[in-house]
Amino acid sequence: MADMLKKIVKSITRSFGYELLKYSRPSYSERMVSLEPQNGYKGNVLLAYILEPFLLKPGEAVSGSHTHDWESLQIGKTFQELGYAVDVIDFRNHEFIPQKDYSFFVSARSSFLQIGKRLNPGCIKIVHLETSHFLFNNTAAYKRNLDLQQRRGVTMTSLKWIQPNWAIEYADFATIKGNQFTIDTYAYAGKPFFQTANPAVISLPWSENKQFDACRNHFMWLGSDGLVHKGLDLVLEVFAGMPDHHLTVCGPVQQDKRFEKAYYKELYEMPNIHTYGWMDVNSKAFIDLTDNCIGLVYPSCAEAQAGAAVNCLQAGLIPIISYESGVDVNDFGIILMECTIQEIRDA
């Protein structure tokens, strides 16, 4: 009987040009967490970023899987300390309807436009940028994959693609993780930028017992998803031709089956390339691996300020990284400007 009624209702709605779809709950929490001001009361702030750290019970640890948990928590605490009441929502909650006036709106790019347009006049809107501009990122991502296709005769299915958004053009101000490269990808909008450092999720003491002579020719590639975007293909090809130099690979290669198949020989059959898969940077296993490596090789094609590079710097590795990784190394590392196989080999 119930199925018959469903069919009748669907038939009626279709006759009017509508299609009934099954409701599915969003994958994010629709909750809002409110933080009281600590020093008087100056106004209200709406923060649309990572909600999870504000849902933790007392004594529970903040996740170390990504720096954005710490960033979101600190943004909220900072406004609290400045005397503002802070409402925190998930950055994907684009259906949020404000119920009060806000002095400031701080948000990641994803729902910035949708939420920002519903806010009261006079609210200062600040976008927190944690990637390069989507046009630069996506162009660079396609070029990397096209280059790989021409070299290896295979087309990858995974792209580190950013959804188009125009948050920077609607914002009053922007905070940004990255270096001048990252800022330049947004400079066209003519907005004031304030650089913020990408925090490491680990804090390690200097390794007093590190055997530098023994690990002088041992290097690491560390990354998450977007293996081609972050240059693992290039690094594998370089070390496959340098048998006296060792490479430790820490990244989710088994999750990208097409990449794993294309580079199976380099990943698993080369005596100088050691593949460990995804690695928790807070683990003793990761610390042990960094103690046996001299440097990080990370030729990413587009980042804000690569967390992999920041965490490996914290672990004492010498950075050999692309300009587009968004991390300045001054005189304690090497910046790759072209990220060709020859340039990486020469470095």
C-alpha cells in the first residue's frame, strides 16, 4: 500500500514538472557552538571553519591529522580573548541563517558567499585562504597530469581540484597561509592580505643522536591525497635513476589504484625506494623515519603553505621544495623553480 501511494505521489508531482528525491542528511554537523567573551563584551563574531575541535569533551585531544583543527580553535579563542562572543559553525553549512548581527564574519572559502550575503550591513567579512586561487590550482593540476600522460602514456583519474569560488572578491580582508607566491594568485582582487603561519602539528626536540653521515643520501616524500599534484611521480622517476640515493615514501598510494599500478615498479620493486603508505606524523614510526633521512623532496604544483613541508621542517629535514609549495626556506633549503626531473635530480 505504501509503495502504491509513493508511485501515485511521484506520478502527480512529475505531471507538474517536479521530481521527488529521497532526503539525505548532510555529512557535516549542523550544530552551532557559542563561546562567551572573556574580557567584557565588544560584539559578536561568526566563525565558519572546522567545528570538530569545539565539540571535544574536556581532556580530549585536538586532532593532529591536519593543521586546520588547531587554526579554527585558535581563531575562536583569539576573538574570545578580545572580548567577542563567538558562534562557530561548520564551513560547509551553507544553509546557515544568522539570527543576530555580527561585527565580524571569518570563514573558509567554501560557503563564504552564501553565508556572507545573509549577514547584516556593516559586518566585516574576512576570508581565511588555505589554498592558492582555484584558477591557478586547477590549471597547475591539469598541467601536471597532462605532463605525466605524455611521459608515461597513462591518464590519472585523481585530480586535486578546487571548487570554483569568488570569496576573495566579496571579502573585506583576507588572512592567508603561504608566501608571496600564494598571495600573488589572489592579488588581482586588490584586497588587504594578512599572512598567517601554517602551524606544525608536531613539536619535536632536536635529534642529538642523528647519524648524518649514514643518512646523507636518504630523502623523504611526505604527502596526502593528490599524489601527482604533489609531485610524487616526479620524485619516483628521479630516484629510480639514482640507485645510490634512497627515497622513503609516506603517503596514501594504495588509495590511488591507478597511480599505484602505473608506478608499481618504482614503489615496490626498486631497492632504493621504500614505500610505507600513509604515516601519522605524531607517531614514533614517523620520527624514526625522519631520523634516518636528511631531507624532504616535495615538488608540489600549487599549495597555500604545505603542511607536509612545515612538519618535516619541524622534524629537522632539509627542504627541497617547489616555490609553489608556499613555504619560504631562506638559506636553509633549496627552492625548485621549474620542478623538472632534471632540476630535482640536480638539487
